[in-house]
Amino acid sequence: MGDCAVVDAPRSDCDVLVIGGGQAGLSAAYFLQRFSLGDRYQLLDHAPGPGGAWQFRWPTLTLDGTNHVHDLPEYGLVEALGHDSGVVAAASAVPEYFGKYEKRFGLRVHRPVDVTAVSYAGDGFAARLGDGTTVTTRTIINATGTWERPFVPHVPGIADFRGRQLHTRDYLGPGEFAGQRVLVVGAGISAVQLLIEIARRAKDVQTFWCSRTRPVFDPQPFDPEKGRAAVARVEDRVRAGLPPTSVVSVTGLALTPTIAAAMDDGILEWRPMFTRITENGVCWDCGLDGPGTTTLDVDVIFWNTGFRSAIDHLAPLRLRGPGGGITMTGRLATTVAADERVQLIGYGPSASTIGANRAGREAARNVAELLKGSA
């Protein structure tokens, strides 16, 4: 197969196809160039501009409010932006950073390009694009993350609710909830942060909070040892072919001063998950006669229930196993066990900014080894 070149539209053939232009994809592209594959890969990104999922985050999310945007290799965020202000909106700062990074290292990014399906073709793969064209490639580095697959659990009656339902990815700011009764659902950091923000900043709002599991708030700082242990547990799952879980699901949430203050003010009053959604809200043990039934009328159900890996375009490869996930192998669990020509980054243990960097390097090294000696 021929080399890929920098052109306005993707070339029809290359040796390494990187799908996704977020942190993991940019890291992989950087290391592909370091491993002498700069003229043999191309990166396809469906977003309108640099920044990965960050460009779609809510306007009130600042760099201080993120779980830390880890620097990409050799060119850090502060150096790129020229300041270290944490009050800058992440939706503008990170895209600016990623855009400067792409230009600095001449990364081969084509956007907006949708990859709708990847299938086997001869001794390689064929990626069908949204415009109907096809790109063939010998290896795949998939870095599509999770933002495109928001998860909302099925709850009986969910279609009956007359109020508004939205997911984390739909959030625009606290002002849209003024004067309303808002139920926040979820046990992760986004649920807690946005619950506090809405309760503090939306005028005349009433907030409620519930989740399937009661969140654990850890007063001890999240140190590197805890991080490694959490990543190892997620890695064990994907090596066993199980669907990945989030890192926070195995670490709990840090008890920050902001969270402690919200607890003192009664904002974080937790309720267990409701059993049914009604036209006007939610209920627990619905349908029981007597005191067993509890109801809560709300105007908004705000689902902060996470995301799933956005890998539907890989379905024709039939990579999922009986455990419901994709069995991963390799030093950092970036290699699909069923086909070493497919690397998944931003999946499982690499679904964090620091993990994405390491996984990008490992995936690039793996495909470099596979392509060694070929033209």
C-alpha cells in the first residue's frame, strides 16, 4: 500500500489510519512521526476543528474545573497558550492548544471527516467515509473516545415524562434552570460539579440528586499510587474482555473544599435511584399501596450518567467478545487480542488525558513494529 500525504481530502490508501483527533489521536500521530512513519499515516477527525471533545464542553467549565488537561508530548498547554490561568473556558483553551500543537508538529489531520464503518478488505481494512468514499489501510489506531455516545439508563416510564430531559453533553449553563425543580442523576464528578453549579448559580432553583450507587467521597488526596491502582483495575477488565468502567468508579470522588461546603449547605443530599419515571417526575417503589411509594415531582431530569466507547464504526470487524467488551492485550492493553493490527486508545485504562499520551506512544510503537521493513 502507498504512503499518505498531506492533502485537502484524505488519500484513498495508507499504511496507518488514525481515527479521532483528540488527545489520544494527536499523541499517536506525534509518535508515528517520531517512529519514522510521518509519510505513511493520516488522521481523520469528524469534528469541525481541533480540540477533540473539549470544544463541545459547556461554557462554564474552566481549566480549573477539569480533571487536569495533561500536556501533549514536547509542547505543554501553558507554553502554547502563554499563560497558566485556570479561569479560562476549557472549550476555548484546549482547542487553541490542540490547534497550535497540530501546526507545530505538522500533524496530518483531515477534518471534518466521518468514518462510518471499518471492515476487512484483502490483507488490510477499508474505512467507509461519510461522503461515500473509502480509505484502505494496513493498520488502524482508533482514538474516538466516548463523547459521541452519551449513556442514559433505561428506566420504566422514561418516555412518559412531560418535562425536559438532557444529558451532560447537552448542558449549556445554570441559567437555563432558573425557577425549576431539577433532578441530577449520576455519581461521577460531572454530576457533583454541575449539581453544585446549578444549585449555587441558577435563580430560584430547587435541586435534587440521586444515583444507582451512593458516591464515596475520599478525604485523602488523589495521589499517583491511587491513580495507578485504579487504572490497573480498569485494565484488568479490558484484558478479560469486559466492558471498561470509569476510573472514578473505582477511586471515589475527592472531598474538595467546594464539595465539603456544598455538603454543609445541604446541596449534596443523596437519594437512591428511583424505580420509575412518571409524567411529572419520578417515584420509588411505584405502584405499592400504602407508605411504600415515594414520589418526587420535577421539571427537569438531568442525566449525568456517563458515556460509552464510541466504536460502533468498528462493528463490522466483530471485535466484541462474549463478555460484552473487546479483549485487549499488549504492554498497555492497547492491542486488540483478536487482531494486533487494530489498536484502541482512549479505551479503558487510556481514557484519561495522561493515559491517552502513554497509549498513543504505545500504539504508534506497535504499528511501527508491524510495518517494520515495509515500504
